[in-house]
Amino acid sequence: MIKIRWTGAAGLEFDLGGRTFLVDPYVSRLSKFSILFKALVSDKSAVQSFVQDRDGSIAGMVAGHTHFDHALDLPGILPFCRGPVVGSKSLDTLLACHGTTPRVTVCQGGETVALDHDISVTMILSAHGRVMLGRVPYPGEINGCTRLPMKAPGYGLGTMFMPKLVINGTTIIHAGSAGVDLHAVDGHTCDVLFMCVPGWKRSPDYVTTLPRLVKPKIIVPFHYDDFSRPLGSGPGFPVLPFLDMDGFVRAVSTSWPKADVVFLNPNRSLEI
């Protein structure tokens, strides 16, 4: 059995019973004021709380891209990860800026990397959604960061991936932004498709074609929580405005009606 936990933002945690694999872990949840006006500093207490119960079980990490809400906390989590780290040249640069020894398997698109004997990731090239005034936020590479900490624009997109994980024959695709490279994803299929919701209306192919191409059994909407606010301990959680979730569900269900659309709350797990 695989437990897949949505940890907030685009973060996913794959629990294989004593081993944990992470994609885009972001737990600092910095305020809107900090994001807009301040240099960004990872919340050490939030990171410590995130890793403390894992006791060395983090066996690998993957970054789909290097915006702050996907990569800011990776340097702080890295000392607790005993396995490979997979991502872009920008991720390698970011970790080097934090003084880590080279550990990133740098991908350009299409590579399949073994994370362990029974789990691999294929780094499918993708496209970021147009979520800020119809534009892709913070394009370009992280070319250098000698003046840490950096403000949000310093966390450039880098190469954008749609990671496909294969775990004991079960396939999960992580669409961490509402965009798609149809040529790159063609030929890939999955059992579970995690789909970022914000920005979906500006990327018609994302909702009308992606599900039909990858043919999932389950579609899980995610990355629609307001990650500038705490999650809290209750059943509710802060949600970004203007999502039109009903319209999103109609669009993906029309594209691929064979999939069940399953909703998770952050820090809740899907068992497959």
C-alpha cells in the first residue's frame, strides 16, 4: 500500500512504510507581506516540525521547479534526506548557494531516475500556468544567489517538470502548475493524476487534453490552498479565491470521464 499525503501547496509525501519520498515540500507558508516585500527565509521551526517524526526515513526528494513555494524549504530538509535529490540546474544552484555538497541529479527533460529499488521518477518537461496577470511568474534560471536570503523573484522557475513516479507498478503524475507540454507528455499514462487548480482557465489544453492523454483512474485537485496562511489544526483550510472549482471538475470530467475526482484536505492521505 502507498500513502500519498498532500502537505500543502504542491507538496506530496509518499509513505512506503518506513520510507518517505517528497515532491516539492514547502511548509514555511510565509505571509503575503513577506512574499511581496521581504527576503524569504525558511521557517526553521516549521521545517523541524515537518522532519522530526521521520527519523531519517526521507529516502529521496524531487523538485518540479524552483519557485519559492516549491523549493524554499529544500535546503533545510536536505540534511534529513539520505537518498537522491532530483531536479533542475536551478535547484542545483540553489542548494550550492546554501553550501551543500553536490547531490542533485540534474535533469533537462525526459530522464528516468531511480530513487530506490522499487521507485523511479521520470522528469517530463512541462509548462507553468499563467497565474499572475496572465503571465508566468518569475521566469528564468536561478543563476546565482550570493546575497542570501533572496526575495521571491530570485527563485526563478528554472526548467519546469511534471514528475511521473512509478512505485511498485503504480504510476502517479504530479502536475504542480496549471500548464502542460503536450508533446512531452504524449505517450505517458498514470493511475493517479494530481492537478494544480489555480490558473486552469488560462490553459485550455491542461484541462481538456491532459487527462485524456494520461488516462488516470483518479484525479486529485491540489495546490489550491492559500499557502500564505497557516493550515491550522481543524478540518477546514484556507483556499485561494476565484478558483471556480466546479468548472474545473466539469472540465476534467468531460475530458476523461473514466476518472474519479477525489478531494483531499492538506495533511490527509490517499491510500492506493
